[in-house]
Amino acid sequence: LIDFLTDSYNIGGSVSLLALNGLFILIQEHNLDYPDFFVKLYALLDQSIFYVKYLTRFFRLLDVFLTSSHLPAYLVASFIKRLARLSLTAPPSGIILAIPFICNLIKRHPSCRVLVHRKNVETLESDPYAMSEVDPAKSNALRSSLWEIMTMKSHYLPAVSSLVALLGKPMDGPEHDMEQYLDRTYDQLFLKEAEKGATAQSVPRSHRIPNAETFVFDFSM
């Protein structure tokens, strides 16, 4: 069965996710020793994950896989940093899902709060995190910060920029309910913003109010 699941993982896509789910059950309920489990899970986190049809199921299972509070801090920090880095080029619906998920991981693993409070890492050039490293144990994630999320304070979508404030709140409270962030579509995001309505102060306009003398037309031509 182990060989079957391992070979299934190599197929890729949703089959890899289902194979890891099977391995996780064997690890949790039958004491299977599989040291490469989190390495293989880490490898599934790439830019395409925000565009797959099984995105919701992936994050639900990812939440289950990272539930244990006994996981080493460097491992959890690697997943946090990878999600933060991928969020830089993710669609709004993916960012809205990633930020509260990151907050929940930090609440669950207090040792990772250093990623929020560290201020000396603020750019890609000064970041010691190795995005291309396949082994989360060697990614140097704990030496980094969440500067990627901080850059989204000025995101064009208010729903995204408002979520960044979650990282500034106390991390000792209850975890966020991820169900309200799953299955978000562009239609839902648009309708939510449209329902807010526009105010006179929020509508972009000219620096001065036009009058009848502003526009002069030469009808002799």
C-alpha cells in the first residue's frame, strides 16, 4: 500500500494530494514512519496551487496536516513563508485564503511569531529565505519575516488590504474560521464590493470642478 501511494504521488495534481492524505492516515493511525511526508507536501505548494480546481480541498487537508502543535517551528515557518511568497503573485481570491491561514498557523505555533515581529528583513534582496530549496529544514524561514504580506497593505482590493491588519492583532485568540474564506469567487468579491456603494469622497474626480467656461469649442473649423 505504501508503494502504491508513493507511486500515486508521482502522478501529480489532485492524485498527489489524495496520496498524501492516504499516507497521513497511515502515519496517524498505524504509526507509519515516513520522514519525507512534509517534504513532499511542501513540494505541492507552487504558484499553480491557487488556480487548481481542488484548491479548497487542498487547504482543508493542509490545515489537517499542520494541526499538530508538536511540529518543529522551522517546518511550520517554511510553510508560512512559502504561502506568503506565493501570495505576491496570487489572485485576490487566493490571497484572501492565504492570509487567515497563515494567521492560524502562527496562532497554533507561537514560536513562529518572530516572523511577524522581525523588522530587519523588508525586501527580497535581504530575505534569507530560500524559495528554491526543496527541503523545508534548509529554507532558513525562521530567520525571515512576513514582509510579503505587509506589502499588501496597499492592495487594490480593499478585502485584501483589510486582512493584513489581522497580523497586527494579538495572536493568542481563537483561530479564524477558514470556511468563510474558502470557495471565494471573483463574482462574490465583485458583488461584495459593489454592495458597499460609492460615496462622493471615494469617487475619483478632477482637481477642480468644471464649469461652462472650462470647455471652449471653435465651431468655425
